[in-house]
Amino acid sequence: MSLNLLLLVMRRLLQLFGVLIGISAVTFLLLHLAPGDPARLLAGDRASAETIAAIRAEYGLDQSLWRQYATYFLNLLSGDIGQSLRFQRPVSELISQFMWPTLFLTGYVVVLAVPPTVALAIASARKPGGTVDQMVRIIGIVGLTIPVFWLGIMMSRFFGVGLGWFPVSGYGEGFTEHLHHLFLPALSTAIWLVPVLIQSLRAALIEKATADFVTAARAQGANEREIFWHTILPNSVLPTLNLLGVMIAFMIGGAIIVETVYAVPGLGSLMVGALLGRDYYVVQGLTLVFACSTVLVTLAVDLMSAFIDPRIRL
């Protein structure tokens, strides 16, 4: 690894530490200032005041906010995210259990979205303003205007309940069942993602087609196929690659809608249950995981961009 790449990684890791501090503080304050008492929810409506007080003392909820945050942050530095008030299990164990469906679904969406994005963007950019370009742009607008949750419900009802081709809930066991169970949620998310990526890649392809280095390549006698695949396309990928990284981080953190519609036991479903049950430590742990995933995905995209374009290393 070169010195420039090493410095890039070090800067990103320092940013990650700052993000964790900020996210942990904001999440802690928002949860504790929101109405409701997790001790009462845990004890039940008929619990006595003594029982509720004992639960609050057991989990440290009777201490001042700054003491609770100091304890939480010190435990976080030692790798202890906390223990779920609802499940009576370590938060890290819960996250490890629920994270795999979310990661599998995210990778599934990327696999379904990238090939049509590249194909349609290339077809659209070949003749800007032409018939194919207009059709692709119309399809993109339609895809952007359809809400993901509505599309998920309609696809679940038609292909799952009506035709019975795909399951409408669960995750399955084994790689093949995972593909079968998550096809509809992955497809509904990919339909929303593809138009965004197409617009980015199409604009970059059209812009690079008139760049000076392309004109120089034509002057040197290179044919159009070589110019496109070896010059225009590689130089057009970087903006879309960065956008894809942002969207991947968004999908990991924003999986609540799709996972709720299709009852996928992922991080989104865990977050919904933790919010409804006022499970402080689970919400805090998930928020930190989402923040870390955003920084790590961005770091991975930056490293890939640096390998593709050496100028980024400088």
C-alpha cells in the first residue's frame, strides 16, 4: 500500500472515531429525552412503584444523564454495547444475529441493479436525445416516482399471494432459499435504485465523450470501440461508483421499509422492535452500526476509486 493510500485510510479511521462520538451522544440524548419509561414498559402496567424503581436502579436509569452517558461511552470503548432490555441478551449478539439478512439483501440488490444500469446507461448515452435515450429517461422517471413501500406491497400481493411464485416473508435457510425469499424485496429496491444510477452514469458518459483525451485518442487513429471501452467508460465510472457507495450505505441503514413489508428478520426489523419497546441499548447499538457502515463503505469506495484513478491518491 502506498503512502498516500495509507494516509487516506488513517484519515478515514480518525473520522470514524469522531462520527462514533457524535452519533453516540446525539442518539443517547434523543432517546432519553423522548417521552416514555423503558422500566415501566419492561415491568408491565401492573408493576408496583418499588418494582419499577428496582429495574431503573438495576440498569442505571435512575442516574443523571451525563453519568449514564459516561458509563455507556466507557463501556463502548471496551467493546460492550450494552444489554437489551427487551431480550435480556447482549446487543452485539443481537446485531450479529440480525445483520446477515440485511447484508445479503443489500448485496442482492447490487447484483440485480448494476448490470441493467450499465447496459441502459450505455444504450442511452450512445445517441443523446434519440429514441432509446428518451425511453430510458421515461422509464427512469417512472421508477423514481414509485414509492418503494407501495411497490413492495404490490409485488408481494401479486407475485407472492396471488401467483404463489415467491414467499412473502422470512429469510429461508441456505443460499438457494435466501435467493428465493429475498428476490421480491431485492427487486423492488433495485427498481428504485437503477434509475438513480442510470442518470449518473449516462451524464458522465456523455460528458467524457467530448473530453480532450477522447479527441486525442481519435486523432491517434483509435477506433470507436476501443475509445469507448478503454477510455470513456473507465473515466465515467467513478462518479457512479461513489454514488453507489452512498446508496449502499443508505440501504443498510434504511432497510426498515423493505424488511417490514416482507417480514425479513434483519437490522431494520430489529430497529423497529427496539424503537417500539424503548430498548435504549439496541437502538444506540444499531445507530452506531449504521454510522460505521456508512464510513466503511465510503472508505472502500475511496480505495477502489484510488486504484481506478491514480490522481485520487494525490
